[in-house]
Amino acid sequence: MTVDDPTPIGGQGEASRPWEEYVRLARDRLERAVVAEGTSKQIAGAVAFQMVDWLHDLHDLLDMLDPDRHPTDADVSEVLIGFLSHVPEHVAAAAKLYLSLGVRDTFNLGVCEPSEER
């Protein structure tokens, strides 16, 4: 499923929601929780955005890894590349905004250093 796919989230029937509604509800819920912890509404909104903007990437990756599907290696690689090139910056931004945490090179791989394009 992609962002534009009308496939509902939450199973079939009454409980299922279109993707856009699911993302909106997730963003609203995250924002409320961050505000409840004492963060300003402006920062909470930015944190919530950073945490939902990549949900379609996660959904696409999980969909590709579904054992009932049989995607090609190229399809899996394409989705993985999309995930890895979009998600980390959003998570890092949310951590900085909400927790004042910067990115560390935990595994000593040089992840904080510029590298050549793939």
C-alpha cells in the first residue's frame, strides 16, 4: 500500500479507516501526548509531524515483508532504500525537538559524517 492507496487500516468492517484518517488521528494523538508532557503546542505539532510523515514508508516496508507476498528482490530493495532515505531524518528531528537529543554514532559507523551517494 502507498499513501494514495485507499486500503483501509485496522482490518475490515467498521473499525477500518482510510490511510489519511489513520495518519491524521495518529498525528493528533501524538500531539496531545507531547503537549500533556508540558511541551508547547508549536513544538508538539512539529514532533507529531516528524513522527507521522514516514508512516507510509513503514507500511510499505511491512507490506513488502508480508510472508504471503512474493515481491522481487528489486521491489524489496526499492522500498528499503525509500525507507532508509526518508525515515532517519524524521526520527532524528523528533528526538531533537522532544528530547533535545542529537544523533550519535552509537555503532561507530561514521553515520554522522557525510558520505558519497550510493
